[in-house]
Amino acid sequence: MVVLEISEHDVNRLFRALADSTRRDIVRRTLVTDVSVSQLADAYEMSFAAVQKHVAVLEEARLVTKESRGRERMVRANLDRIRQAQRLLDHFEELWRSRIDRLDILLAQDQSTPDEPAPPPSSLKAAT
Amino acid sequence: MVVLEISEHDVNRLFRALADSTRRDIVRRTLVTDVSVSQLADAYEMSFAAVQKHVAVLEEARLVTKESRGRERMVRANLDRIRQAQRLLDHFEELWRSRIDRLDILLAQDQSTPDEPAPPPSSLKAAT
DNA sequence: TTATCATACAATCAAATGGTTGTATTAGAG
DNA sequence: CTCTAATACAACCATTTGATTGTATGATAA
């Protein structure tokens, strides 16, 4: 099993960083190619400084990194972090899915006749 | 293919709603059982009104619904919406993964000797 | 060397967030 | 009917967010 060594605070920052269309678009654009901050700024209807700030938020969430190239700062998606985020989302999905599945089982039980032999408890011990 | 009929604005709200530990915990708690707002409030070190607001944020993101039961308001995770969110995350994952995969292919090409037969172009046409 | 382009960073501002307390309403319990 | 528990909601407050403009610095091009 994969352990997610990511703090609650980091999870908050991660979701927060993704909760903005411009920032999601920046991640998308920087996945394949490095893009300078000014190139990004050209793409949006907002000031250079505003785009700089969005990049900074993504950087704090470690979703992108910046690298100096001449006088430019190239922004690049942090693939490791993104894969980590994907695993995190998988984790939520699994956690939630398993709860939903267990709920479905309980509902099915409720609809069946009460004296039916109980299906194997399938370890209802709370997961997290 | 499944179409995600969810607006950018809704995606923002969704991620925003998930960017708080308390709110994620509320979703977790209400997945299996209905829980009243006051029961939730007992679980956290904050005022009843604060918990009410968190529930309201989740409600606006449509991650939970409220239902009157006597004088109580039972909070319940909105499974349809959660499944929709999961599909959305899957969608991001796929989109990103495919971009990352294409990038990996490009990197592999760069590292190989230039006169080696180029691997099948595998449709580098930008997705989205 | 001197413009100029790309960036950094500070100050400012309005709006949103996340919390509080206080008051009003409503439904059950006695 | 009266008390109380559960909720709704308004007002308020501090902090953060998302944007702006202005100024300073550093690297390149001419």
C-alpha cells in the first residue's frame, strides 16, 4: 500500500491551488513545455503581477517549479507532485468509494429479510 | 465517453469546498449515515454557527444535502455529486496523464540516437 | 553603454473566508 | 403551555485572496 506522506495542511493548499481556473490552466500549459511567466501573462486578461501571484500559489503548493533561463523564469509543472496529487485523489476516491460500497451493502441488507444469514462482516472496522 | 456537464465555476467551488480539513471530514462522516448539524458541531472545536457555515459551503458545492427531520437538519453526502466529482478528478488525471505520457515519449526520443527509426507519432495533436 | 524586456516586490484595495456572538424561530419534551 | 434543544440568520471582525499600480533590479540586444 502506498503511504501518502502529505499533511492535512498540504492537502488544503493543494485543493486551494486547484480551485482557480487560471491556475488549472497554467498547470495544463506547463505540463508539456516550459513556459515563461511573461508568456503566461500574455495568455490571460490580467496584469503580469497577477499571473506572477498565481504562479506563486502553484509554486507553494509545489505543483510547478520555476527555473531561471537568461532573464526569463521558466515555469514547469512538477510531475512528481502532480502524480502525488493524483494518488491523493485516488486515495480519496478509494476511501469514499469503499464507504459508499459498504453503505450499499447495508441498504441491501435492510431490504432483505432480517433473519437471513448475515453476509460475512467484511471488516466494517472504520477505515480512517 | 462520459460528458462532464460541470462549469468551470462549479469546478472552482468544488475544489474550494474540499480545501478545508473540517469540510472534508464532514463529507467523510456523512457518507454512511445522516448526521445532524449539532452532532457535527459536537465533533469540532468551533462554534455551532461555524459548522453551519461549513455545511453551507458543502451544500453550495452540492457535496451534501440537508433534510429536515423533526427539529433537526440531517446532513447527508450527495453521492451522485461525489461520483461526479470523482469522474471529474479522473478526467483531470487522464488529461494530465496523457500529456505526461506524451512528454515521456518526447524525452525518450531526445535521448535515443537521432537516426533511430522514430517511434509511431502516437498522435501528438494537443488534447484540449 | 544604454535602452529595453522580464522579473521581483511593496503598497494598496475590495471582496471573500472563517470565525465569533447575539437574537429569533421552531419543534419536542415535560 | 412552557421550557429547552436545534437551527437560522444577522452583524461583526481579522485574515486571506485576487487583483491593481508603481518602483527597483538584472540580463540582453543594439
